[in-house]
Amino acid sequence: MSINTFTLNELKLAVINEDFEKLEELSKKNPSFSSIEEAKEILSYINLATQMIEKKKKKLLADMNQLKKLKNYTS
């Protein structure tokens, strides 16, 4: 495996553990796979990771809006 690639197992672990730092690191690399089936599974996990990131992004936006409302209320 090259230094600029990642394996299915690395991606699975990052998704299962919701390790956003690892996902960011993996996003800068290319997937390494040995079959079409493995490539499809990697794509599936990439889609899951994307959904996780979007969900976290929405939650952070909601939290920020809540803080803005709280700040405006206390000002």
C-alpha cells in the first residue's frame, strides 16, 4: 500500500468510530482496493461518512444559532 492511499478497513474503522479527524486524513488520500466488490464497499462507506459529516454540520449550525439567540436574549 502506498503512503497516499487508504484501505477499506481504515475507512470502516473511521466511520464506525465516528473519527472525523481520521476521515479528514483519509479524504486527502486515494482508496486502495483489489476488486470491484471492495471498491463498491469503499464507495458505500464514503457515502456513510458524507452523511455523518452533513449531520454533524447541521448540528453545529443549530448549536451556533442557539448560541446566537441566547446571546441576543442576554444582551
